[in-house]
Amino acid sequence: MITLALAGKPNCGKSTFFRAATMAPAEIANYPFTTINANVGVAYFRTVCPCRELGIPCGSCQDGVRFVPVNLVDVAGLVPDAHKGRGLGNQFLDNLRQADAILHIVDASGSTDSEGNPLDPGAHDPRKDVVFLEYEMTMWIYGIIEKHWGKVNRQAQSKTALLHRGIAEVLTGLKITPEDVRDAEAAAGIDLIHADTDGLIRFSREITRISKPMVIVGNKVDQAPDAILQALKCEGYIFASAAGELALRNAAQANLIRYIPGDPGFTLVAEQALSAPQKAGLAKIAAVMQAWGGTGVQQAIDHTIRQLLGLIVVFPVEDEHKFSDSRGRVLPDAFLVKKGAGPRDLAFLVHTDIGKGFLYAIDARTKMRVKDTHELNDGDIIRIVSTAK
């Protein structure tokens, strides 16, 4: 399953974002290092379920909205010089190893300093937090490479391919491949065989960008001064109110409102049960959603999956006529796959044995066989025929 990590300095709203996205318990407080050990939960990518198009209820979606699970990890807050072990730095960085992408949660209100201590809104420039996170991750990876550089370089014997493989092995826990090393070398504009310290740091920055792509989420948008918001708009941030999303999900669970995560608004269904402060709070959230097209929490996850990682959703079935599995469940599963993936790739995602025994695939909509070289499309419904059961 895809793993996303929430990163950022202490007290930026990561744990609130985590709770809002997963509804899993996590401590929330207005002081640094609320999170000590990483919180791990399940968030969801929102997509359209094909069941309405097919005219067959599936029982796995909500009003035609399908949610595909992804792992979400909320790690300890990062402070300057974390790569040297300051704060909870080493623990923070280790928790990022298995992440496929990072959602960098930034306090867009500017109400916390670089170490997460409370300030007046607007007192801190959030853009500084973006720069220092990339620097800390770069220096962390550089430290790993530098530690093993002499041995890796000697074993490569001035052969580029061997050096790429050696660096990838050193960084294997970060899901880095020799191809990633090659691409980072080119992006850094260096020759790794003859790289000096400056060159290795530039390479580390590029391998960080390739292996841990990042989305910047400007949280606490409801508290942010207009001057800061205007400055951040051109930076490509996704704006969010994690506290607003958490309030909506709690209200929806209590049947006070009708809200599906990712909707641009909500509907009151039990207005008489709401107190005056609750109504006022919901009105503020509604204003944020109107301004930004939603609370931003689900939008940030969806953007990371769709745009940053380039993933699509495919629905495997066992019966192409009923669009079901062997037990008659309609569209029971949904898998995230890379754009450009084929039926055999999907087969391996379903189960290794099914992939090994792959024979052919059938497009359930057309009832026609598709070639092994067929490129899957978002929303495809595919039957895999395999020697494995």
C-alpha cells in the first residue's frame, strides 16, 4: 500500500491533519513535540466509483464516491539541525524512510517560530520552513552517503554503473534505485566518480527530491493574515484547515451534518441539535470552504496521489459479466497503480502468485481481451486470468 508521511516543524498542525484524515487518535496540543513516536493510520484517496455508470450498486462507495486506502504516518516535528540529532531529528528522519511522498505541513498563519513555539499570527514567514525541511533531509541523506563513500567508491573501481548500484544499496532503505541515482547525478550536474563534498551535497538534494517528492500544505489557513496568504498563493501551496476538517468529520459522525470528505461544502441535517457556538464554528468553516473549495485535507491527499505520484485507480474483478468477485461482491477492490502500468503489473499487485501465473486480461466493460502491453486507464475494470487461484 502507498505510504504518505506528514512532515514539518513542531506545532504546525500535523497531528490535527492526521486525525482529520484518518480519524485515528493522536495527541493535539499547542506546544512543541506533542508527537514523540510516529502515529500511523489509514487515510483515503477519493475517486469516482464506476458502479453508478454501470447501474449496479456496489456497497463499497458513498453516493458514488470511492475511497482507496493509503498509509499515513505523522512523524515527530523537525527543528533546525535535526540531521545532527537535535530535537527528535534522527527519529523524525528514520520515520520517513518508507514514505512514497511527503506532505509538508506548514503553519500558514505564521504563528509559530522555527521550533514550534507560539507567536502572534504573522510573526514568522512560513516560506522559511519549506527551505529548512529540504535542507535537513538533504544533509541527512548526505550523512548516510558520506559515511559509506570511501568503501562504495573503492568497490566501484571508477565504473559508473557499479557506483550507481553501490549508492542505491547504501540507500536501499529509502526505496532508492540505481536509476534514481543516475537521474539525480544528471540533475545535480556532477560526475559522481570525481565528486567533492559540494557535489555530493548537490547530489543528495536531488536524490531527496526524486525519492521523497513533496507537497506543501499551508495549514491553519483560517488563522492566516491576508498578507501572508497573498505571499504564499504564488508558491504553489495547497491551503488547508485541518481543524475545520476534523470538526466536520466529527459532526458528520454525530449525524449533525451531511459531509463526504473532499466535498466543497456540507449540509446541516440536525440544526436544532446544534448550540449557538457550534453553529458559529460551522459558519466559519463554511466560509473557509467557500474561499478555498474545501478544507484542503482531502484535496492535499488526492493531489499527492494523482499529480505528484502519478497514480490511477483500477478495479480488478473475477467475473467480467457481473463486475464482481467469486462471492458476487460488485467492484470489491480498488488498486492504485502507476500511469503506464499494464495488466500484468496489476496482477502482481493483486497477488504475487497471480502475477507469476498471468495468462491474459479482459476489459470488463467491452468483454474483450487486452494485450499484456495495454496501458491501463483510470477507472478501468479488469479481469485477470491466471494459472494461480
